Amino acid sequence: MTKSSYRNIVILTGAGISQESGLGTFRGPDGLWEDVPIEDVATPEGFARDPVKVLNFYNDRRDGVRNAIPNAAHDALGHLQQKFDGQLMLVTQNIDHLHEKGGASNVLHMHGEVGKIQCNHCDHVQDHWDALYIDMACGHCGQDGGLRPHVVWFGEMPLYMDDIYAALTTCDLFISIGTSGNVYPAAGFVMEARRNGAHTVELNLEPSEGATQFLEGHYGLASAVVPAYVEHLLTGAAMPDFND
């Protein structure tokens, strides 16, 4: 298959694509989960037990994301989305909005967005970039005590799963960028795409835990590897050998 014949692309991105923009990954050396237990700030039970701690954790994340600048990898995917004349779905596990800042639109944030809040009383979701406190009232239903970050916690179902799986059954190219390869259901997307005949590519700093499931892999900084692969897709330019 020539690169120009790809007509339906699904791209999955993880925390590794935003690392060069100053946003820490959750796993690995110096990851956020090394400093804060997952069960304290990323589960419904943790929120019920200590909502103030959880809200403060995400207030800090919100401040960091708000000031972050997209890197060349985000810009390249925004460019690809604008120039590619077939179908392209961009799915991210990230709760930041650097894809949008990099020029992408209609991004599916399967784990939610830190710049939004939702109400447990009425399920209303709205943009919110300021600090969130437990006694704030919902602007939609007026009740207080129910606002939380619009983030999918462990034990909750990721968003847009029906749309994502439908796209994986019809795509002819699946690209995974900056993911650890060990968080499900996203870690299973590559095999879902392969079962339906798609070519599969991993672009990562180093091989992920699921690297052997991909038919092609290129490894290095996202700001170098992703723009090179986008150029490869759009023009047929040869890929540099990042793997040396």
C-alpha cells in the first residue's frame, strides 16, 4: 500500500506527545503517580473521601495546562488534519487542550478535559479554567457540592468509545503516539485496527509495552518523529532513521 492510498486514519495520542510542552506524564520516571497515589486523586472513591484534595490536585493541573504551549508534534497533527483529504479521527488520552492549540479540531478526549467541569447532580458539562472549590454551585442546576473535574477516573468508562471502535473497524491506518501501551481500553486499539486490516504505526520516545503489536515503529522525540511522519504521509518523503 502506498502512503497516498490511505483514506481513513485513526490517531491515538498519549501523555508522551505533551511531555516536551512541559506537561509531565503520569507513569514512568518522575511521573505524577510517583508522587500522588492514584486512588487518592483519580478515583470516584478518592473524591468521595477527600474532595478538597482532589479538587486542589486538578486546580494545579489546570494551571499548568492553561499556560502550556503546543510543540511541533501537536502542530504537525493539526496540519495533517487540515491537509489530509480523507477521513481522520484524532483521539487523545490527554486531558490538556494542546491539540486544539496546535490547530486540530473535533478532538475526541476519551479521558475528558481538565479545562471543563461537570455536575454530579445534573450531568451538565461546561468550560472552566479557574480554580474549582467544593462549595461552588452549578451554573446550570444551581445546586452546590456536586461539581467535579470533567476527567475520567479509574473505574469509570472512557468517553466516545462507540465512535472510536466504529472508526477502528473501517480505518486503513492506525497511528499511536506517545502512549505507554498498558492502559486499557486504549492499549487494545492497535489489535482492533489490525483485525480489520489496518496498517499500524507506533511513534514514541521508546518502544511501548505493546510495541510488538505494531507493524511499523519510529522512536525519538515527538517533536521530531511526528512532523517527519506527517510529511511522509502527505508528500511521500522518506522517513529519517530515528532508530539508530
